[in-house]
Amino acid sequence: MTRRTTSPTGRAGSATRPAASRAAAPTSRGRVSFVGSGPGDPGLLTVRALELIRDADVVITEVAEHETLVRGLLGLPAEAGPDEKGPLFVDGGFGEDGQPLTQAARAKVVVREAKKGLRVLRLIAGDPFLCAGGSEEAQACVKAGVGFEVVPGVAPASAVPTYAGIPLTGRGSDEVTVVSPTRATDWSRYAGSATLVLQTTADGVGEAAACLVAAGRSPETPVAMTRVGTTTEQQTLVSTLESVAADARVARMSGPTVTVVGDLVRLRDTLSWFETKPLFGWRVLVPRTKEQAGVLSARLRGYGAVAEEVPTISVEPPRNPQQMDKAIRGLVEGRYEWIAFTSVNAVRAVREKFEEYGLDARAFSGLKIAAVGDKTAAAIQAWGLRPDLVPTGEQSAAGLLEDWPEYDALLDPINRVFLPRADIATESLVAGLVELGWECDDVTAYRTVRAAPPPAPTRDAIKTGRFDAVVFTSSSTVRNLVGIAGKPHASTVIAVIGPATAKTAEEHGLRVDVLAPRPDVELLVDTLADFGAARRLALLESGQPVTKPSDRKPSARRRAGTK
């Protein structure tokens, strides 16, 4: 059993689901949850909203972004698959004929799904009961005998000005009025409001401004118009009632906006915090394994960037598992004095083998453990173990060798080291340990396989400079990205995690702009943010507008070492 939905363009959507999914097993009594999705930033959803999203059989959306939001929160793929177990998505914005649904028609859809005995989640932009149609749909539920609850959402009328750095109340201004203008709006009622918040389109703001001036409001009254508020595409225009219509046309402001009218707009100069983030609006490419991109991307978003993950490496088991099996048996039997982990993936590979054999951390008794860096050490500690050696200096194979003790026949009963590593690992660590008197079992614990090329639009964006930065976390990500997608454009900022990765980038003709002081993904992002902040400050001090690297593209690629 499947359901077809319609997209905002009127074409049949892709939201389908097999009979095995939750929606095919109705509860004894259907119920509707009207949930406010907030102004746009998914991080502003309430805890209760998340609980209901996870429990829903059916999600009735209002805008195209809602399905993407829910899929992301539930960890579902962007497109529905034949075996998908998530909720059924129903487009509440458009009917099967591609035309926008009226409020009454949308209410019928809500009631119809609930009467099937399903848990219906009705997502509503902003807050369900503030400048939205939630109350009408709730009344329809009452009339049909369908139970419901309402989960407030963060209202755009308050959230968007906050993200624009504009307080709605303050000293000498404790009155705020929210208006969704219509042709019947009596502007004389609002001409004297200390702070006025308008929820309308960009064109509607110009009309409202003219009406307010005609009603007696000073034409010099400050105005701040914000579009796509609370997202990394947020854009704020500061003007006056007299000039806002013309200024909005010049700035090409369009679509829905939240506009503040009043003297408190002047505080934006000192309180703007969101649009001044060091990487605000930067489109940053993250070429990493799918499993490892989460922390890095989340940190980039914290600095205002839009992180786009492109898998370049797939971590796979070794083709021949016998070598790894033999090493694990040797570990249990006491064959090794040390085990050295050079990556989080190596920790994961050994742990999976332990689980396969029914072993636990007790098998490490008497064995010394080394970790190449803090992240690897953290993965070991999450297993309930404590590493005996972590480099005090550079967190790399070279740093590990700097602190590794020489083999001493009197102190070390065993002279063998177990090195579970990737199939493409360099030989420098093995050679260094041999020089120190140790024998090494260099075992392939996992393979790094080049991923399939990204979609054509992504490849084109990489080559033409539509990404502002690329963050490389290893030499293999450099080689693989260039191999599957081509070289990033010369205007793109190149950030690398360490000297070895920098060398590989330069060997591929890339100019390295940002180098982390030590190999750590979070520190790499912090260093890129410092670069962005310094760049922004330099533009402001020179009197230039703040632009992104992708806004300026040299006519020819500049190779490493050229000026």
C-alpha cells in the first residue's frame, strides 16, 4: 500500500511507503498533534515536537522544507525507498491537482488521516496558533470527534528579530504589536505603536510603510526587513519607512519577511550576532567518510556555515579477514606487548572483531595501549580502556614515535607490537618501531575505498568556485576528492588538518590557506573560523562590503606557490 503526494510544483511526489510500515498498523483511536516547526532553524524545535515526530505514523507538511526536516531528524534518506520504515508524508500545502489547498481542504486531509486510527503529526510553520491556521484545523477535529494536542513553536515574529540582533522591547519601549497585514488593515491603529512587527512579503512591506507614513508615522522611522530568518541564508535590510520600498528592490529582497518598525532597530549595529558569525553563509565542502562527517559538520554550522558532505572514502572490511582473525587470537593469547591504534576506524575495527568473538575489554589485560591522538584515545576510553601512551607533542605517527620507548630485553618480556591499520597506511610508523627494536605485525584492519563521484551539480560547483571552502582531514580525502570530482577552484579556501595533508594538497596544485596547529577536526574548524573572522574584519576596515570567497572568482586557477 502506497500513497502518492504532490509537490509544490504539482508533480507527483516521491513519498511512498510499503505495507510493512507503521502507517499500515493503525492505533485504536487516531489523534492529531499540531506542532509548530518554528521559524526555520531546526535547532529551535521543542523537545516535545521531537518526541511526536519520532512517534508519528503520518506527517502532514505545510511547506516543501518540512519533509526534508523530518527526514533529517529521523535519519531517513532524502528520497523514499521501497523498504522505508518512517512515517508517511502527505503534502498539506497542495492538492493532487497542484493547486494550493484552502484551509478547509487542509483540515479535511488532517481529519481523514486521523479517522484511519493513525497518529497524525501536522507540522505548521512558526506557531500553530499565531498567524497560522492551526486553530481552524483544530476546530475541524473537534467537530469530527478527533482528539488533538497543540505543541507551540518558536514564533517567527519574535525569533527572526532576535536572530537579526533587534530586541522587541527595551528601556522606554515596552510595547510591541504583531501584524499580518491585509487589505482591510486599519493602519491608523498602529501608527503610534512603539515597536511594530510585520509578517508579510517583501512587496507588502513597501505598501505597509506607505500606509504607516500616511497614517502619521514619521518617514524617518527605522525599519529592518529580514528574509529567510534564523537560517544561514538570512538577509537583513535596514532602512526607513520612507525608503524601504526602493531599498528592498535594490537589494532584491523577495518572499516572506519579518519586518521590525521602530527605534529599537538602531540597536542592530551593536547586537547583530548571527549574520556576523565568522563563516556565516559560507558553503563548505566536507569530503569525509559518511560516519565521520557529523562532528565536523555540526561545528561548521555553529560558526554559521552550510556544510555539504561529499563521501570520498568508504570504510570496508579487509578482503582477507584471516590476518585480522589471527592477530586477535594472538592478542588474547598474550603474543603482544603493545597495540597501537592510529585512527578511530582502527579502534572500531578491533572492537567489531571482539564482539564477533564474544570478547570484551578484559582481553586487553597486561597489554599496553597506544593512541595516535586525542580523538583515537577518546574512542579507546569509550570502550572502557585507558591508553598508556598518547603523544605529548604532534599527534601523528611521527609524534607517536617521539614518545615510544625503545625495546628493553630486561624490562619488556615481549618485543612484538600489533598495528591494526588501513590498507593504505604509510610504512613510517613500522620503520620507526623497528629502529627502536620492536617487531611489528602490521595488519590490515579495514580498507579505505574511493567513493562514487558526487552528482554533476556538486562536481560543477567544486570546479567553478561555488564552494567557499573545502576542509580536508587526511591526505586520502585530498586524493579521492580530486580523483572523483576534480580540483577545487582557486577562489575556494583550502583548510587542512596537518602538514602531511598540506603536502598532498600542494602536490595536487592546491594553495593551502588554513593549517590546523595540531591534527584535530574540531580545531581545524576553529582555525578556519579564525581565518573567516580575520577576513571579515579586513574587509570592514578597508571599507569594503563583507563578501564570501565564492563572490569573487579569479579568472585563472592559481597554483600553489604562485602569486
